[in-house]
Amino acid sequence: MAQNLLKNPNGEEELEFWELTENGGSEWKVEELPGDCGYEFPNDEVTKYFATSFEPCLKKQDIDLLAEGYTQEKLDLQPTITVEDWYCGRTDCGCTYKITVCLLDENQEVLQEFKPDPVTLDPDTDDGCSWKQVSHTFSEYGPGLRFISFEHGGQDTKFWNGWFGVRVTGSSVTLGD
């Protein structure tokens, strides 16, 4: 199993290691699964998640690949980089989810970016807001990779006080061969 380069991906250490780039509304909060009006998570080892509020909540980690022990030579061979994240809403309130992952060179210039359109979850449609996984694999991004920036979050769609926004957990960034 490849090493997850994100620290504290499931909130076991509250918000440690995460930079709160937007902390609106009632701010970020860590809750126990499944949570109020929540859904069971498909992996029993994950017991917590990060909850967002009624204004934008975004958090990020910047990964220094050289500090993580990768050599410039290895990175210049352009190993695949797989990003995964899990998100869900509540049964009583809609929400939006966003993710942006950037591969950066030594000057923090973007080599390649994964930034899908924001997803709006509506509890009144199809399977509502049960846990969904987003996954993306970077390849052929050119030499010079030194950092990875991972940012995600969102908010609720009804502007309710508290933590009715998107929930995120199970995040990972792994390097292949």
C-alpha cells in the first residue's frame, strides 16, 4: 500500500496539520461517524469526518516532496500521483463540495491542476448525499515536481447555523512508481 502523504486525513487529530484557508459560518468541526442525519462510511477504520458550515469552509495541506524523502531524480521521472477524497451531505440539508489539487514546481508554479466543477448535493434526489469518492491520477506533468497542494471543503446550501454543510474524510495523496 502506497504511503498517504496527507497527515490527519480523517480528523483523528482534530484539525492538526490543516491550514484553514476559509473558516466561515460556524467554522470547521470534526465529528464522529455517521453523525446527525448522516450515512455510514464504507470503511470501518474511518471513524471521524470534517464538517463544514453555512459559509465557505476550505482547508489545505501543502506537501513538500523533498522533505518527505523523495529525490529530485525520482520526481523528475514523473511518478503517477493519485488523489482520492470522500464527501457526503446530510439527509436534511443540501451542500456543495469543492476540491483543488495542484502539482507545483520549486517556485510553487502550477505544473498540472485537478479542479473539477463544484458538486451540489441535494438530499431530495436519487441517493441523496451518501458518501461518494472522487479520484484522479496525474501523469505526464513534466519534470520539476517538488510540492503538492491539496485543498477541499464546501458549505451548506440553506445557510443554517451549525454544521449542515458537506462532510469530508478519507483523503489521500499517493505517489506511484
